Amino acid sequence: MLEPHDLAAKVKGNVVYITTKKDAQGKPVTRLYGISHITWTKTDFIAPPISLNPSGELFDEYEPEVIVDDDPLNNGDAVIELIREMLMPDAWDDNDDWSITGTDKYIVVKAPKSVHSRIPRILDLISSMK
């Protein structure tokens, strides 16, 4: 009944309010989230060969560590884009009050509390993909 008119019901106390969908979500709140556990750079450390012969043999060859470049989540912009895709993709473009910005270590999200309640779970999912 409310959907065709772009309205929503919101219960506050014991009163049901009929309002616009945007007002029903509440005012945007700004919060900071750490993402360094997602954007860390993988390094492949190559171990020296292990010889079980006690001859005292020394190895002159040493292969330096190699940074793994095939990780799509090694920067903050990739994480921000993934959050936008996973969490209400159309809403970010429709609401001028919502925003996500950040660096490789932190993201700053300005959105209603209902959106913020989902972000920790999404960050856990993204982290598990790493």
C-alpha cells in the first residue's frame, strides 16, 4: 500500500509514522572503519633449502621475497567499490547524503544507522575472501 507512493512506515515508541523512505531510514551518521586487515600486501617469502645432511654446507644462493601482485583487494578503492556493490548498490547513487571515502587503511562511511549495522559483517566477508 505504501510502496507505490514511495512511502514507508516507521515505529517510534508506540506510534506508527508514515513518512518518505529517506526519512524513515534516519539521518546519516559518519563512522570510521579500519580496513588494513583487508588491504595488506601479500609477500611470498622464499625459504632457503633445508638439508638434513650434517655436513655444515652453507648456501650462498638467496632468493629475495616477492610481493604478490594478483590481489584485487590491495587498495582502499577496491574495498569501497566492493562495499557499494554488496550493500544496497542503488541507494549510494540515489542518496546525496550517503558517501564512502577512504585510504588503504581506513574508510569513512556517511550513511544511516541501518546501513552501518551491516558494514562490519560485510567487512568480515571481504576479509574472509583474502
